[in-house]
Amino acid sequence: MPISVVPADTEPLRRLALALRDEVFVAEQGVPIELEHDAEDATAFHVVALDGGRCVGTGRLVRQAGGVGRVGRMAVARDRRRDGVGALLLQALEAQARAEGLAEIELHAQRYVEAFYRRHGYVPEGAPFLEAGIEHVVMRKRL
């Protein structure tokens, strides 16, 4: 069965997304849960990648001023990394940004996945910085 990427627009799908984020960011990477869950979760557009009934990926799009969207909270289950799940999530979030008329996407990429975002047209900007104790870089893409 192919992976399907759908909006996480129901409470059960949102719970699956949060559970995967907790697994990846909190349990694996040690991000404090109070930093992982934030007020933007309530208003962001979320997607989940489903393989059967299992959530294997998630991400969100936050609308910002000036026609800019911010992609974040991209997480893929450990056993599904390098399977193309991240690319499917990113394509869905970019499609939503275009549908909303956004002109640009920015994101804070963890340095170890910077090459992934480069392959998808994102360009680094500025110096690396620490976020939740993990080195990140700001990246942007015009839509």
C-alpha cells in the first residue's frame, strides 16, 4: 500500500502527529516537551503521512506576515527515514502554501538534514544557530 499524505484535520490524526513528534523530537533528540508543543499547533496546517493506519511522518505549515509560510515540526519515523516520506510531506506543505497564495517558505533545518532541503530548492541564509540545543540553519525557498 502506498503512503498517503493527508491533512491532519481531525483530532485522531492530530494525536497521531503529536505522538510521532514526541517520539522523534522528545524521546530521540531530547527536546523538552514544553518546547516541542507550542501555541502555533492550534492554528497551523498539519499533514500526516500514513502507511496503512500507521503515522510514519508529519509536518506543519505556519502562516506568517508578508506572504511567508514557515514549515516545521517535520518528523519521520526512524524506520521510514530515507524512504521518501520527508519529500512527500514537504510537497504537500508546499502545495498548501501555494494554495494559500504564499510567496515564500522559510524553515529552521537541523544541520544534519540541510542537504535534504537543498535538494528541494531551499537555500541557507545566515549563520547556524542553536534551537532546543540542536544546531539549525534558516533556509528559504521562493514559491
